[in-house]
Amino acid sequence: MARVVEAVHGLPPGSPPGAQAAALTRALGEGLGAESVALHLRLPLLAVDDPAEAAARDGVREYHWGPAGRANPDRPGDGRESAATAPGGTTRIRLDDGRQVLADVFVRPAEAGERLRRWPELLTVTRLLLSDVQSQLRADEAGKLIGRSAALLADARSRAAGEIEQQRYQLERDLHDGAQHHMVALQMSLAMVEHQLGAGEPTEAAHHLDRLRQLLASTEEVLHTTATGLLSLPLADHGLVAALTGRLEPLGTVTLDVDPLMTGRRYPSEVEATVYLACLEAVSNAHKHVPGAAVTLTLRTSARGLSFEVADTGPGFDTGGRMPLHYLAARLGSVGGTLRVRSSPGEGTRVAGFVAV
């Protein structure tokens, strides 16, 4: 019995639990005068609440000592051997700590196994040593599990940060494409009211104040839908043409040229939302950069897809070979669309988009 304890405790400090189990297997074989000893050490899995499930899923590590006097640590096993399947002339002894199975010990010949079975002190020492080895193995498994969990947590945090950034970008883009358009229209209406009051035209000013109230209500709706991540209700309920008409006609500053074939026609929701916001952004840019210029929105449909163009009669500008409105191009690109901006000094600006449907 002392030899068994010394075989394990005499190992160098920090020896892995597998080496301790192998040393215990060898010491049992030599101490019992056995031909061979096989130790099937149970490894209950962590984070399993159901005891029956835990028992069914237990892992097993096998340690063998044979006539050559060598132990073979960590040979995998399935933990399903029983006395009925054990080799002839072999005794199986199951050791537990009163709560769970620690290991099955297979001893050959049977006489050597019976010596172990009738040696309570050696059984107790073996049980204690096995319990310690099993605890170390479980601690190692827990450490690995913690490491994997930490990696998963770091990955989840990284993904969450990416999603938050994407949502922030989406909100910023929606505010730019939707709410900004209304803010520009409000500024224009206020400037018109101020001009008419200064020119002594109170009736016209009152008319524009009524329009201003409508714009304020519409702006409130846009801010609400943007904050809640919802599409414009007319867009969701009635489609692209109805939504753009309802949004732009009250302004009185945009001419709509709509293909009759588009009336009542529906497109994929992501296409409608993208084209809707792109049209509003292009109109808003025209109002902001060339106030007072005539703006025309043209919508067309064909067998190839859906196209739009926002044209203004402003002074135009030199694009310098660059692509203005790159964020708008990126928005259309998300649904497989394309954007072209044509402008030159004295010829106004045309912003044209196309989406295949």
C-alpha cells in the first residue's frame, strides 16, 4: 500500500494527472503481482445538469500496465466495458466515492484482482488517489472551458461592437437621406415666409405657413420612423410612387414625371426603400446647393429594371472625374444598383440611378 502512495506522490512536483494515473496503474500491477492492469478513469463532463445524461456522456481515459512493465497513458476508451465483456481471467473492480464512479480497474489474473478486492486499505488509498487525479483532470477541463468561453465572449463583444457601429451608420445614413431633406424644405419655407412678410404679402405668407405646418408634421413622422427603424408607412403600404408623390408634392418645388406603368406596381421592399431614400437625398441636395432652381424627378420602369433621375436647372459644377455622392452610390450598390452623376458648369446636374429587378 505504501508503494502505491509513493509511486504517485514520489513523482516530480507538477507532474500531470495522466502521469499520476499511469504511475498508480503500474504500482497496482507490481504490488498485486498481476500480469496486467487496465485503469479506466471516468471523466464526468462539466456543465451537464442531468445526472443520467452526465453518466451517459462520461469520457474515459485508459491507462495500461502489462508484462513489459510499461504503462500506456491516455489511451482513449468509450467507458462501456463490463465484467461480461472483460477478457477471460480478468477481474473488474468498480471504484466510486459515494457520489459518482471514479474508475473501473481490470486486473489479470483473476486471483490478483481478488487480492485487491479483499484489501480494503489498498482500495481506500486507490480511491483517494483516483479522486485526486480525477479532480485535477476536471480542473484542467474547466480551465480549457473557461479559455474557450473567454474567446467566445471576446468574439461576441467584437460582433456586438460591429453591429452597434453598423446600426449607428445606418441611423446616420437614414437621418442624412430622410430627415435632412425635410430640414432643407423647412428652411426654404421659412425663408419664403420671411420674404413675403417683408414684401407686405401677408396672404401669401399665411399660405406658406400652412405648408410649413404640414412640413413640420411630416418631419416629425420622418424622425419617428427613423428612430424606430421603420419604413415610411405610405412606402410600406402603397409602394414607391405613392410614397414619393405624398412626400414631394406638398413641397411645390419638385416636378414629378412618373411612368404610368409604375402606378400601383410593387418592387422588393429593400429596392423600394433604397430608391425612395436615394430620390429624397438627390432632391435634398438640389434644394440645398441650388435653391430656387427647378427640380424634376423622373421615374421609369422597363424589362431590365427600375430607373430614376433627379435633374436641376442650377449652375452645375465640374466633377473633376470624381464620383460625388459616393454614400448614395454605396446605398444603391447594396441592392445591386448603380449611380451616375453628370454635371458641368452652366448645364445643371443630373443624378441617375438604376436597379435591376
